[in-house]
Amino acid sequence: MAITIAIDLSREIDIPGSYDEVFELLADVPRSADHFPKVDKLVDLGNNVYRWEMEKIGVDKHSIQSVYASQYAADKETGVITWEPVKGEGNGVVRGSWTLTAKGDDLTHASFKTKAELTLPLPSLLKLAISPVVKHEFNGLVDTYMNNLKKAF
């Protein structure tokens, strides 16, 4: 038995760094991932594909872990960084984008959008109870990530 939880979120932030500095950081997946909380492992699969293995949540046999892989593409001229899911890697499918806009020499506006589907090995009866918890946790991770990025500059 398994349940699938869909998450769709977006954030708008201003980062106190130049467009070039912010783009360089976000386009460099390992550097950017250093600012994302609760990453157990980031595995470089080659060809700009990375597998994210998040820390386990829970206790012993009742723990769950999100694992997914995405292929990244960055276009500095348009200010867009995208990631598309790689099938067959883990229990998640994650896609999204950053869109960057310079707002002066030392300020960059960043628009973050992501969609995720996580399949967890839990009975379907638990979906109503677990879904809000997983969404809340994911939102909290993204909020911490945004704050960490601001602090990086």
C-alpha cells in the first residue's frame, strides 16, 4: 500500500546580492543544496542530474524518507533555472524553477516555484492525516531554505 501526496508551492523573495552572484549560487546545485535543510545526501548522477536523499522522518520502521532526482538547466541570459524529474529514481517526482530579476546592483528578486509528488509506503487510510503534515514539513523546509539563501549574502 502507498499514498501519493501532491505539493505545489511558490515563493517570492529579494536576495541581497548581485544578479550574477545569486545566479551563480542557485545554478550550482551542490552549493544551492548546502542551504537546503535536512538533506542527507545529494548524489551527482552526471549530466546535471542530482538525486536528493532527504533525512528520514519518524522512528525505526515507522520512518519515511523522500528520495528523488531532477535534471537541472540554467540560462543566465533569461535568468531561469529549471529542474525536471528523472523517472525511476526514488519515491518522488519534483519539478520547478527559479526566475531571477536584477533590482539594482546588490539586490535580486527571485521567484521560486516547485511541484512535487511524493509516494509514501503508508496505508491509504492515513492519507488524510499524513498529507497536511508532509505539506507543512515541506513548506517549512522551503521557508528555511529561503532564509538561508538571504543569509548567504
